[in-house]
Amino acid sequence: MSETIPRRLVTPTPAETSGALKGSLYRLSRRRSTTAFLFALPLLSVVGGLIVYPALYAIYLSLLNRTQTKFIGFGNYAFLFTRDTFWAVVEQSCIFALTAVILKALVGIVTAHLVNNLPAKGQRKWRGMLLIPWVIPLSLSTLGWFWLLDPTYSAFNWLFAQIAGPRIPWLSEPNWARFCTILVNVWYGAPFFLIMYLAALKSVPEQLYEAAAIDGASAWQKFLHITLPMMRNVIAITVLFSLIVTFANYDIVRVLTSGGPRNTTHIFATWAFQLGIASGDIPLGASVSLFMFPILGVSAIFILRGVRRRGREV
Amino acid sequence: MAQVTLNKVVKKFDQTEAVRGIDLDIADQEFVVLVGPSGCGKSTTLRMIAGLEETTAGEIMIGGQIVNDLPPKDRDIAMVFQNYALYPHMTVFENMSFGLRLKKFPKAEIKQRVERAARILDITELLERRPRQLSGGQRQRVAMGRAIVRNPKVFLFDEPLSNLDAKLRVQMRTEIKKVHQQVRTTTVYVTHDQVEAMTLADRVVVMNGGRIEQIGTPHELYHAPKTRFVAGFIGSPTMNFIPCRLVEVTGALGVQLAEGLTLPVPSERDPAYRPYAGRALVLGIRPEHITETRAYAAGAEFAMSVDVVEPMGMETIVYFMVDGTEVCARVTPEAALAPGKRMRFLADMRHMHLIDPQSERVIDVPGATRVHGTARVPAA
């Protein structure tokens, strides 16, 4: 490659012109790929230091015993498979991530349509307001939700009491607690879908809808046959992205329920923290956290393959 | 199959009036072209017929039925858009059959109709492709195919050729004409290209500033424009407009263009022009009616010094100045003289027009279209 690229890309430095440094190092420094590599180096070192190294270190840790004194192979994994709590966490993680992502996508697509149909004047205001949940630091807003749902002081229960409604054990009954973690996640994550879908909606050419109107399509048929197919890639990518983020969520469960009641709301990240940091079995915590990797990896492969295929089609 | 009628149709966008009261009768099977400069309201008119824009006032009828309040899907029309508006995620077959599938036609009939349209347009081998894999001309064919399969009452074309290169445009123009001759559906076609309008239309509607300037066959518009706008819009190079005075010289009328340059008015036009004698008017005459002097042709001869010469191959365009106005003449290449030389010209005054500068209207001369040949009769 570098042979075909014009050799003179930068003005010669004094060192070059003086001919002081004519070795292979000098030639290397003049190659375009070398320059590109140097520019990418800061990012590469961040990725290496904060992602690759911890990941490899986690794999290493997961192969040790509790006191990190002995190599026990896959012992930690074998142990996890025998624990009911582990399977409960797997189940809860999947339920949490799938339900939350599907609901976020639905809420996002509906609100995106509503906002898109608002008159252009007020649209920016609404868009800004609807983005608020997404820009507040998650642990702080979850704390707010915690107070709304608090067993003793719950604002919702107070409201229900006004209309003689029931008292709901928001965070102390397993299913309600699961519902609440998903609710807060949807509240927090839907604006991301909203903004992505709104952008995608605006990029669908108006004439396609006009052509469809003339072809006899109703509003629903336009959505089904024009909007959805035109947005397939955006939907696939946002769902994948959100699936990763939601699967790896920590803040909401940690602040809202700490995994309780009786570990029923634990997901991978919070349970890994519980085992590794709170209970002091770092190798076991590392093994739990590593389970997220294959699950997300497989779904990423499937979704991105679909995106690539459609990318060729359209 | 249906006629289309527009009755005092008005369209306002907020404060601006895009269409200011249009009356138009389009006969069944007729090919009508709306033509005019950009912003003249022609596309808006078409979109109102399609139902993509609401009318502010007036009524639109398709096949005798008032369609003002009908959505596009219930008007039984098909439209071809400037940028084709093909569904990018569907194959050509799916694109063409979309309307039929929505209407729940039986599969066999859909297939048969699409294949018939594909044969007419010569795109049978493209049916499994996607729009992205097609060239501009092929996409245009598919867009027309989508219109044909529906077998609608009216075809609407919104500048369908403006995205094509010049060569393809000429080819597709012929193609559209051929399709209309086969399918014979009432067609409304919008373009800003007067050549397209002249070549395709049974009747041309020239629009300007939201109003209709003139409706007529291409022949009528060319030979008997009613306003200065139409006279200038139709024809290329455009008609010469030379300020003049209508004078009487020993009983006969003449057009005085400058001191010492007066061209005689043909005697058959005398009665029509007589009331304007002595007034300042504008002479309109097309470049092809100012030529080099020819032994076999009669007309008014005069001499002018040549300003600019543009050889075009089969003819040469010569410009000269008359009292500060640039005038264009079309001469045979051998006759053209070099710039600065004095050259003798011949003006065929049987094709002259006189324009009243106050009203911008061409002074009406009865029978002016029948100067040469007969007017084309609209098919219907």
C-alpha cells in the first residue's frame, strides 16, 4: 500500500534535509501508516489500559481460588453452575434486559412519531424536555425513584391512598421489585431511542409517503411498509446497543433494590459486585461478570450480520 | 379513463398565493402539459389534482366526480415523481405491485399486470432487482411501470425527466409519448422545459405567477401567443422583442424600429393593427424569421452591422443591435459575415407580432395561426 502513496506528505524537517538521519527509522517515520498509528496511539492505549487489560485480568482472576493463591482452572464456573442463585441471576438478567429493551424501543418509536407530528415550532422544546431523563446522572435519578417507591414513604402509595387505592409493596415483593427496576430503566433509556428514531424518521424521504398515499396505503400501512423497513438498520443498531448497556446495567438495581428482596432482582453486574467486592470472593465475581461476554457477543454477531445484509440490499 | 376539470382553483400557503384561480378542462385521453418557470404554481396544481395538497378554494373534478375532499388513494390516479420515489427496500416487482397488493388483488392478476407493464417499458429482466441497482433511466421506467399497472383514471407526471442527462431525457421523452399512445390514459404532465411541453402535449398550459397565461396546441402557442410572456417562453432562441412605433407611411402601416429603419406591415394585418397607429409598441419576431436575403423569399430587407456570430452547424446565429436592443437572426452558415461587417437581412413580416407594452398582451390578429400549414387538432 505505502508504495503507491505519494512519498512526500510532509515538508522535510531540518534533520531530514541535513541528511543526518537516513536510516531505516527515518524511512519508517515517513510512511503514512506510521503517522496514522501514532495518531491512534492515545486511543489505543486507553482501550488497552481500560478494556483489554482488565478483561484479560478478569479472565486470569476467574481461574484462581478465593484467596487467589491457587490456580483451579474452571472450578469457579463449575461451582456457579451448581448454584440456584446463579441460574436465577441468568434468568433475571435476560428478563430485565429483554423486557426493558423491547419496552424502550416501543416507547421510543411511539414518542418519536408523536414528536415528529408536532408542529415544527414547539418541537424542539418537547424534544429537549423528553431528553431530560437521559441526561440526569442515572444514580441520582434512581435515588429519586427510590424515594417515590420507598416502602414507608412512597409518593405513589400516598397518591393511591388519596383515591382509596391499594398499598403496593413496590420494592419488597419480588415481582413488583422486578417491575420497578425495569420501569426505571425504561424511563431512563427511552429518550435514547426517541432521539435515534426521530432522526431516522426525518431521514425518510417525504416523497415515499406521497407515493404510498397514491398507491393507496393507509397511515398504518405506510408505517408498516415504508417507515419500519426504512428504519430497520437504525432499530437493529439501537436495540443491540441498548441491549449491551442494559445487560451491563448496575446503577439502577444497586440503588433501587441492591438485588433484593432475596437476590430476586440481581443481574450479572450487581451480583458480580455482591460476590466479588461485598463478599470478598473476587475470582468468583470475575467469573460471573465474564458470563455477560458470550451472551452479548452472540447477539451482536446476529444483529450486525442482519445490518450488513440489508446494507447491501438497500 | 376520465376527464379532469379544474374550477377556479386557488392555493394559498400561509400568506403567499401559489395558484390564483385556475380554470382548466382536460378531455378524456388527452395529454396536457403544464409548463412555466419555477414558482409559477404548476407543480402545486398537479399536487392538488393528486390530492397531496389541499385546495384553498375552487373545485377539482376527476371523471365527473368532485374530489376535493378525497384522499389521494381514493382518486384513482397514479403519479410519477421527479426523483422517482421508488421504495428502496423493495424489488422492482414489489415496487410496481405495491398498490395492487394493498388493494388485495389476486396474485395471478398482479403478476400478469406487472409483466404486461414490464413488457411495454422493456424492463422485464429487471423485475428482481432493487432500485439501487438501476440506472436513472431504468428507475424512471419502473416509476412509470408503477403507474401503469394500477390502470388509473389519470396519470400525473411531476417533472419526470429533469433528473436525467440530456441524451436520456430525449430518449425517455419519446418513450413517454409511445406509452401514452399505447395506454391512452388521460395525462397531466408538469415540466419547466418548453421543448418537452411542445413535443409531448396535445395541449400546453403555460403558467406564470399562479395564473394561466394561455392554453393551446403547441402550434397555436408557437405561432399565435396571446401574451408577451408566452411569446418569450416558447421557442429557442427566444423571440426578439424590439421597441417600435407603429407609423403610417403613404397610407400603409409600418413598424419604425429606429431612425431610418421602418419595416412594412403586411396588408392582411392592417385592419387589426390600424387602431394602434401612432403608438409606441413592441415588435415580436422570432429569430428564424430574420434571415439573410433570399431570392425566393419575400419580406422586408434591411442592412445592419453584425455584432456577434455563433455557428451552430446547420445554421448560424447572428446578433446585431437595433437602437440599443440586441436582435437575433438565424442565417445559413455560408451567408454569415464576420462581426463588424454590414450584412443585409430579410424579415418575414407575416410572422410578426405586436405587443402592447401596457397590457403585455399580443395584439390579436384573426387567423394568425394559419400562416403556414394547419393547426394541429388535439387528439380526443
